[in-house]
Amino acid sequence: MTAALPDGAAQPAALVPHWLAAAERAELAAGVRTALGAADVHPVTAVHLADVLTELHVAAARDLVWPASAARVRLAAGWADDVLPVRLSAAELASVLALPALPGRLRARLDGRAGAR
């Protein structure tokens, strides 16, 4: 059963999982921290980037509490044990992809150009 939203209510943001290895998550966190340390980051972008850092922590915690979910996907896909889903909204993803220092390989992974893991 789904709940109806009142007329004019904002739709909740959909979170899309991006399956990232530990090294990719570390690169993403470093790039986001660097951007947040810049004086010229827009306040709205800063909020989205801070949410990305939160999700990186939540992804690791989620795997500790419920390891079977990601483990089943990794097993079925043949991925390494360090691959976890990092769930990002469209706004969070856009903020990350706008980072000029984001490594090309990670950018391709996040925007879908790198194909499936």
C-alpha cells in the first residue's frame, strides 16, 4: 500500500545505489572534503556534499548491521567483498559530478559511463 501525497507536496528524492569499492569511496570522500573546505562552495552544494559524506558513513554502517543484503548482490554479480551501495539523490550526484577534481574513473562510475561494476 502506498500513501498518497497531498496536492502540491514535494516528491521525496529517489536514492539510487552506486556500487563502489573501498578505494572509490575513499576517493569520493576525499574529493568531497576538499570541496567543502573551499571558500567558494555554494551553501546548497555544501549541504548536498555533506549529505554525500553522511551516506558514505551510512553505507559502511548498513553493511555492518545488515551484511547479507549487499553480500547477496556481490556474490551474484561477482564483485569484491569491499563493494558497497552508496545511495545518492539526483541533487547529491549532481553536486559530486560538478567537482572539478573528481577523478575521471570515479566520475565515469558515478554517471554510468563505466557500465556495470
